[in-house]
Amino acid sequence: DAWDFTWDILHAKQIKDGMENSLCVILALWFLPPQASFPGNLHLVMVLRPTGFFQRTFTDIGFRFSQEDFLLKLPVVMLSSVSDLLTYIDEKQLTPEFGGTLEYCHSEWVIFRTAIESFALTVKEIAQMLQSFGMELAETELPDDAYSIERILALRTEKYYQLKEDITTVTKEGNMLLCSLEEPDMDEPDKEEPQERSGDWETVNRLLAQLHEMEIAFDGFWEKHQLKMEQYLQLWKFEQHFQELSKAIEFLMEKQREVPDTGDNVSQVKQRVLDLENLNKMAQLTGKAQVVILHGHQLATNHHYALNLICQQCNELRHHSDILLEEIKRKHNQLQRTLDLLTSLQQCCDEGAYLLANQQMDKCQSREGAQKALQDIENFLESSSLHLYADPQTLYSDFEPILTPELKARIQMVQMKLENVRSMFENRQACFKKLADKQARPVQLVAPRPENPPRSKSPLFSPKHGNLLLKLRHSEMFIRYRWGRWNENGYVINELIETERVYVEELFTILMGYRAEMDNPTMAFLLPPPLQNRKDVLFGNMPEIYDFHNKIFLHHLESCVEAPEKVGYCFLERREDFQMYEKYCQNKPRSEYLWRQCAESLFFQECQRKLEHKLALDSYLLKPVQRLTKYQLLLKELLKYSTSCEGVQELQEALVAMLDLLKSVNDSMHQISITGYDGDIGELGKVLMQGSFSVWTGHRKGPTKMKDLARFKPMQRHLFLYEKALVFCKKREDHGDSHDKSSSYSFKHFLKMSAVGITENVKGDHRKFEIWYSGREEVYVVQAQTVELKMAWLNEIRKVLFKQQELIKGTLEDWLEGGPSGFPCCE
């Protein structure tokens, strides 16, 4: 009973009227395994013989010829009629044409078999699609930017839902097929039910179970993959923020390392305190680090797969941020203590000197005036006794943590000044006591500016603006001063030093408030594209200029407080360093062009708002050019009041050097506008002079006659005199708006100075002179605007020619001394 039967009509014709017209029907019984649709082994062959004589005879003969094949493999039963067949097979297993009751429709069977096989194939394809999708997820290399990662995640999510939709559709089809197969009722095993239909139901049910298991596994796999992708994206963003903040903190850390934690004088310490305060403001922007750290903790709480890395970076970020803020605070506190020390000592000196300088000596000749002046002095001595009579050893003990050798030397110098102030007060006290005790003959002391009314306390006398003691050298400085007109010079020197300090502060503000902000990650989103990596174009070599003035030149000038005669020497000693301004000015056109492109950007507006500047950046970019011009004006003012003082010669030389520098800068600014020169114009040497002239040309040997040249209209040419050549250019004006107007110089030709000659005078006009080339092969008559300009050019050309002659002479002497072995011989 456990057998499944399948009838296979191997060879038959349509049955009519029983078995009369049938030739032969062979019934085969197979064992049908559960895993197959067709038999595996043949057990028995039953042969139903026809009823007609001829057909039976023909069948018997044919069967005898093939009987041996059947006998070799399996038994054969010969049946005479259908009723004999019923003795072997239950009628429930036979179809009606064989006398059975089994209902069987072949077309229906084909439809069901096709549907089942189609469903099985679809399930297989779904499995292959899921496998392919899984391999794609595993093998695809993830990109390094957030946008691409988010894009891939979105595409994979979309494909996941598409596959889920396919699985749902196939499942619905399988359930419909299963319903149509009518699940067998296991409670009624004796009920007639086609066993074939029962096997198909189990097949479809098994496929549906497999499909459901695949869907569950796929959902689990996708959930894990999606979580990993999202965590990967979170980690990428976290690390980006970590890198940006790490760079910002490292930048600020490097800046604070550059700020010393001590100083030698009040102005220097104040500047460094200001530097640290600016750095502290910038460091507060790293408060974003706390946000990033909080984000990292949230990722760790959600069991991120990179938990250890995130925790490590959070700790590292917190550690570096704390170190930066603590170091800035430590340096600020130390500098503040240094400032308090220096200010208290210096203030005592300045206020004492201020009091002495503003006592009106003409009103002190009376008894009442002398008593009042004496009372003022005693009040000051009483209020300032703590600093005026401070013990140096006590100061060293109280401020030992901040003392450096330089600061100790500074304290010693201030102590000497305090000693001078004490001595001056003692002398003044003695003088006023005599006037108060008895009416003696008035003593007329010389005040610095006795003709002026008493001065109110102005910023020039405050500690912020340096030492008033530049007016007080010894106890009787009011009567005897070193320079012929010392008082006026003192004001000019004080202005020179104070404006230098302001200049240095302005440069620092620009570099920190604008240039450093271009590297600030928190401001990057405001930076317009044209400014990306262009800070060296916008600011030129301003950092180099700032370092020079802040670290070198300002200190040199401050040392002149005690020795005003060294002002000129300060400029001469550093004249080569001032050449850096030439580079700055040459870059100025590029800087201005870049500024005009981005002047209205939010980046500059935000920087200006933070600095509370009323003027835009372009006004501050002019500061170096303006400062260069200011130096020569201050030097002229010093010379005006120093006609018979020590150091006048150095002042005069310093003024000449600064004027030469201004001229050199101006000439180089014109040089960078030369266009059309084929080669490196820098090989021609330094620009010595440049200017516009009217030029006539001739190309023949012999003397040039003016009547030959007068017929031709002169050319307007701009000449550049280099150390090695004379360059002729044509000036061209570029027409544009007020900002874009500029001049350029179109290169025409040049003359090597080694083949140039000059004739000073040309008949007809004293402003003309002659330049000839290659033995007068080419002759150029040049007309200057003034005779003075003509002579200046002639003198400069003569210097160049003289240097060349000296060089040739020296080379010839070396050759003569060296003999044939000294130089190669020409044949």
C-alpha cells in the first residue's frame, strides 16, 4: 500500500468498443521514490493480449522475438482480458478505460506539473539573486567620502526592498498553487485522494518553506549589513571632525609655543598677553571638540563596532584640548604677573618723572608755592614708597617663578632709574625746603618747555606708551640735556617708537584675525573658492615683515630711549632687511586683484566683525607701504631738530637709505608691469632708474645732426636702466573702472650696457643727451622733462659704465698676472 503507481502508456491506439481495435497495451509498474517524478526500477510487466485472432497471433509472434530481453530483466505476465488485470491491480488504481475508478485528466496534470516546475525554478532564481546581492555587498569596496557612502547605502536599500517585493510576489504565487492542490486531509486516510496530487502538494509546501527560510535569513543579513554601513558612515564623519579639530588644536598649539611666557619690557609683555588673549579666543572655538566628544560617546553607547577607536580618539581630543587651554592659561598668568611687576616699577618711574616735569618752577619761587610743591613730592613719596624703595632681593624672592636672566637685568635697569628718580626727588626736596624755610634769591630752573602752560596728563606719558625717562637721564636732566634741541627730538623719537608699536600690533591683528582664519576649519565654509590656498597671494610676505619688526627692529628702537643718538644707526644696521618691502610691494597688484574678487565675501565680513574694525582688510594691507613712507618723514623731522647733535651723520645716511629704498620699490613696481620680454628679466640685474622720455632714433655711423633728426616725430618711450642693460618700452594705459586702471610697459628692445656710450650735450636743447650703441651703429637722442632729471640719468649711467671698466680692468690684470695658464688662449 505504501507504493505510488504511475501508468505509462508505452504504445497504444485509441480504445474503441473495448479491446477490439487495440494492438497491444503494456502496463508497467514502478517504484516511485519521494525525491523523483519518474520511476527508478521496473518490477513487473503485464501484457494485455488483444481479443482478435490476427492481432493476438501477431502479438504472440512479436513477443516471442523480444521475450528474451524481458526475461533477462524482470518477470512478464500475459493477460487475456481486462478482468484478468483486476486480479493484479486494485480498480481504484486504474482509470476507467481499464475498468478502474481512478479519475485522471492528463491536461490537468500537465498544467499542474508546469506550474510546480515553474514555481521551483522561480524559487531557485530568487535564491541566486539573493546570493548575488550578498556577494555584491561583500566584495564592493567602500569609498572615502560621505556623499558616495550615503549614495551606495541608498542604492542598496532600494535594491533590498525590490528583492523583498519579489519574494513577496513569489510567496503569493506559491500559496495560490498550494491552495489549488488541495492539502490532503490526514484525519481521513481512507478517503479516496490522488496520491500524485498529494506528492505535488508536499513539493510546493516544501518550496514555500525554503522560500520563507531564505527570506528570514536575508532579512537578518540585511539588518546587520545596514547597521554596519550606517556605523561606517557615522565613523567616517566622526573621524573627519576629529581630524579637523586635531589640526585646529595643533595649529593653535604651535602658535602658543611661539609666544614666550616672559618678556623684557612692558610693551613686549603687553603684546604677548594680547597674543595669548587672541589665541584664547580662537581656542574657545574648539568648544566644538566637546560636541564631537559627546557624539563619540553616543556612538559608543550604541555599541558601535569601532568602540575602542572612538573612545581612544575622544580621549585624545579631550587631552589635547585641555593641554592647549591649560598652557594658554599658564602663560597668560605668568605674563600677567610679569606685567604687573614691570608696570608697577615703570609706573613709579613715569609718574615721578611726570610730577617733576609738570611742576611750574616760576610758581615755586614763593613760600606758598614751594610748600605746595614740597607737599606734592612728599605725598608721592609716601604713596610710592613700596616700589620706590623696593628691595631687589625681595622682588627676586616674590617673583622667582617668572624671573629670567633678561627680566632680572630689566629689573636692575629699572632700579637704576628708580635710584635716579629718588635722587631727583631728594634734590628737588632740598631746593623746595630752602625756599619754604626762608625767602632766598629765586632760583630759576630750566623746565623742558617753560614757555608752554602746564600739560595735562596725556597718553604719551602713560605707561602704555613707554618710558618718560627718555627725557630724564640723571638727577639734573631738566637743566642739562645731551642734544642741542633735546625736547623736540624726544617727541619725535617717542612718536617713532610708539607708532612702531602700533604698527606691529596692527600687523599681528591682520595676520591672526584674517590670515590665520583662512586655515581655521570652523571658518572654512565661509571661505570663497578664489581664496582657497591663496593666502600667500593676498598677504604676500607680511609674516616675514611682522617677524622682523616684532622680534628685531622694535627692540632696536626701544633701546634708543636711553641713547637717542643711535636711531640712525638702527636703520643703517638693518637696511638690508628692509629690502623685504620690495617683495611685498611687487606682490601688491596680485593681492589687490584677489581682494577685489572676494571683497564682499562673508568670510571677510565675519573676520572684520570679530576684530571690530571700522575699515576693511584692504586698508590694513596698505599699512606696510604707508609705514615705509612714514620712516623717511620721521627721519627728516629728527634731522630738523638735530643739526648739532651726536649721531647726525648716521641720521642723514639713514634718510638717504630709506629714500633709496622707496625709489627702488617704486622702480620695481614699474618693472613687474613689463610685458613681451622674451627671457628672465631678472638676469639684467637690479633696476637703477626708470622714467618716460621722448626718443629719436638713427641707424648710421658718424655724428648725428639734429637737422636730420628734427624731421622725425619723437617716440614716447619708458626707459628702464638695469645694471646690465638699458630697456626701451612703450607705456600703455589700461582703461577700466577706478579700481582696474593700471599701466603696462610693452617691451621694444634693449641695449647691453657693455656696448653703450653717451654724449652729454646735444645742440638745440639742454634737456637732451645722446645714447649710442656699438660704435654709433645705433644712435638714440633722449629728451628728459628737466635738466635735473637728465643729469641724474647721466650720472647713474656713468656709474654703471665705470663699474664695467673697473671689472674689465681687473679681469685683464688677472689675466696678465696669470699668464697663458690663467685664461684660455684664443687662436
